[in-house]
Amino acid sequence: MSMCDSFLRNVEDNLQEPLEVEKATREAEFIFAREVRDLQRKNCEDVLTSQVRNYIYLHIMDKLQVTDIAKEFDVTPNYLSDRFSQAGGDFAEAIYYQ
């Protein structure tokens, strides 16, 4: 069931007063906006790990350190490592095997 279907079912089954419908509409808009934001963040994070992998590939002959790569992408080393972990990879492994 989609968010829209769920909202419509709630309105049809439970809400009688216009103010209740208006309140439910505002809540649905908030939920939708939060879902869109979360998806955008996830996509941005995937882009970051992809960009870092490309950077590693382009600088394969350089002595790479996590701190230097993090500075290049304006993030902290811990954040960068966490992003790789959440994307299903290991940051040190990405450097080593490139």
C-alpha cells in the first residue's frame, strides 16, 4: 500500500470533520517530505562513496591516507569510514585493492 493509499483510507474510514482532514493532510505532507529528504541523503551518500572510489582509482600511485581523502571531500575520516561501512564496503579495503 502506498503512502497515498494509506492517507486516503484513513480519511475515508476515520475522519469526518474538515479540521481532522486538514490536520491529517499536514501530517501526510510532513511524512512525505521526511521520506524525500531521507532518500536524497541516501543518494548523496552513495554518490560520495562512488566519488571517493574514483578518487582512489585516479590516485592509485599516490600514498593515500584516510585523512587526506576526507579533507579532499570535506568530511571527517570517521564519517567517510562510516559511509563505506553502510554502503557495504570497507574503506581500508577500497584503498588497498585499488
